[in-house]
Amino acid sequence: AVVSTQSGHYGRGEVINLRSIRPLDMNTVNQSVMKTNNLVTVEYGWPVGGVGSEIISGIVEGPAFNYLDSAPLRCTGADIPVPYAKSLEDRTFPQPFNVVTSVKKVLNIE
């Protein structure tokens, strides 16, 4: 995946779509962090007690921690009950611009 900005900066990264969270494939995540030196997790769940928290915990406690160039970042759903109205529901989940903003922050772009 490539992120471009208006100022012309580009960031390259890997997208890992975990097929399961139990068992969690931390070996693949560790290898990716060791290769890219960064970590952004994206999930629809709430920030507290989510899968992204577990992944970041595994990285911080594991062999890939010293490879990180910046603090790992979570891009999650809003920390509110999911509303019933479709228009509001869509706003509670991460949108593409939220992911791009998180990646730029980790890469220290803009």
C-alpha cells in the first residue's frame, strides 16, 4: 500500500489481513514490523480491549519492539455505543481518511 500526500511525500507499507484472531498470527505481524519499522492497526471495534490493543501488546512484549521507529498507533471505531441510524453508524467506524491520517502520523508526514 502506498500513501501519497499533497506535498509529494510517499510512504510504503504492508497490509496484513488477519484471517483469525484466535490463534493470532503474531509471527506475521512481527516480521512485518521488523521489515517496515512501523505499526498501525485498523479495526471497527472500540479502542479499549480491542484486537489492535492485543497486537500492539504482542509487539511491545516481543522481538519486534526494538525495530519500531515510532510508537504503534490504533485506528479504531469511536468509543461510543454504535448508533442505529445508518448515517451515524458509518461515522463511528474508521473511514479511509482516518487510516491515512494514522499512517501519516506514524511516518511523521505532515
